[in-house]
Amino acid sequence: MKAATVKGFGSTAKVVVAEKEKPKPGKHDVLVKVYCSSVNPKDWKLNKVITSLVPDVGMRPFIIGDDLSGIVVETGSEVTEFEVGDEVYGMDMRLRTSACAEYAKIAIKRIAKKPRNISHVEAGVTPLAALTALQGFKVAGLEEGQRILIIGASGGVGTYAVQIAKAWGAEITAVCSYRNIDLVRSLGPDQIIDYTKEDFTKTEDSFDVIFDATSYESAKTCASLMKKGGVFVTTFGQSKGFYSAIISKLLPVENKTKSVSVESYTDHLNELTELFEKGKLKTILDSEVSFEDIDEAYQRSISGRAKGKIAIKILEGTDKVA
């Protein structure tokens, strides 16, 4: 089968499509014919880097791609929750889904039935980003009526975060640049701060929850914005967010940092499905890239200019709702 892997070493390595062995599902897995996957910053910050450092002798670990949407074509011997023909979406953050391939095996506890009202392209880019937002709010204990600041509101995670927070009844202030204001406004926040015109960390306001989808800030840089006992949640993607979370656990500070170690669970995916099917959640697509041009998707993500999610279309013609 065709699958995405890395060719070359170090900083010059590229993501390419090559022939790989078709996986076989375990007893608690399903084999999915993948229609769509996506690129996430983690893919080039971690997965691509690690793979490019392994000697390229035909045995490189295939770890490219987490998100997927597709159709079940085979089930494990003890699978009763899904059947051949089911349309599913999900991911696996441990041994990786290896989702950028024509076929992928995945544990049944990591997938759910695809929302009926969205396409495979829309579903295929959803899991990691939307689950990061959902689980970040669960970690924070976000409640109806609370005030939340969402930093990085126009990105993949941020666009889902604004919508989920709105569905939960929170009062939302979104942070983005001027070029993304119209996009973010369409998602329904109560206020928008253009960080290119003002330093939002010096805003005279206070929040119950600060959700940093960029990981460039910390509880310290946003201390003046947090209510007493407030929660700062980082997505852990940058070193600043990583270290601030560790320091927060060690020091007796009033407003501690919490981090999101995102995982895919069927019940959490079902929560997203419900929001999609009620019209409270939609996918913001930055672009759709064909499988053969997958490295272009990585370069677009690396540029930091993506608005929403970048789809990798493993199978063409899957951008329509069945």
C-alpha cells in the first residue's frame, strides 16, 4: 500500500509517499481504509524529526500521521462495536495511528462513528485538534458562565476551542491577528483582541480560564489576567509551555498551569459528534492537499500561517457528505 514516510536526514528530510506493508488488525483493532488525514504541528516538531534521525535502510519506523477518517474494511476477532462498512474517525497518540496511508489499523477505543452531517475531509482533520480543546476545558473545569481567554484562536486547535467554549456557555475573549479577525468573529466569541495592535497580556481584564493554544505564553506572563484561583491551560507544544507547566507543579503558586496530554477516547469523540450534528461545531479548513503532495502540507503547517486545519486527502472525492 502507499503510505507517508520520511526521506533524507535531519533538516533536509522530506515527507514522501512510498510503498509499505499493509497492516493487520489485532483482536481489539479495526482496519480502516483511510479517506483523509491531516498535518498537525506535532508531526513536524516530533514525528518527522525522530524519523529523520533513524538510518534510512528501508526499516524506518512508520510514524507519520495521527488523525484519520475512513471506512472499516476489517475487524479484529473480538470487535463487536464496529462492523465492516462503518464510517469512523479518530486517532492514537501512543504508537501512532500511522494514518497517512491507504490503510491504518487502530484500536476500537480510539475511534467513533463519523458525524453524519460532515464529510470525511472535515472529520479527518478533527480528532487531535478538537480533542485538545475539549480535554483542555475538562482539565480546567470550564463551566457555563465562566470567562475564558483563548490565545491562538485562528489555528487548528483555537478554532475548535472557540466553538466548544461557546457551546458550553462560556464568555469568550479570543486572541488573534488582524488578518484572522473575520474568521474568528464568525465562530462567535464575545470579544476579540488583535495582538498585533495591543499587548493582550496587559489588558485590564480577568479570566477564570486562560487557554493557550500556541504554548508561547505561561501563567507568569498572563498572571495579571487571571482571577484568584484561575486556571492556565497550555497545549504543551512549545518549550515555553512545557517548562512553565513543570515549574508550576513544583512551586506553590496560586494559579497553577495545567497541560493537555491529549488522547483519543470514543466517549470524547462522541461528544464532538453530538456538537457537529447539532450544528454547534464546524471544521475550519485552511487547505486540502493531495496525498502525493503531502510535503506541501507540512511546509504550510511549518509556515505558521494556516487558518484552521490542513487536510491530506488520501482518497480523492471524499470532500462531500454521503
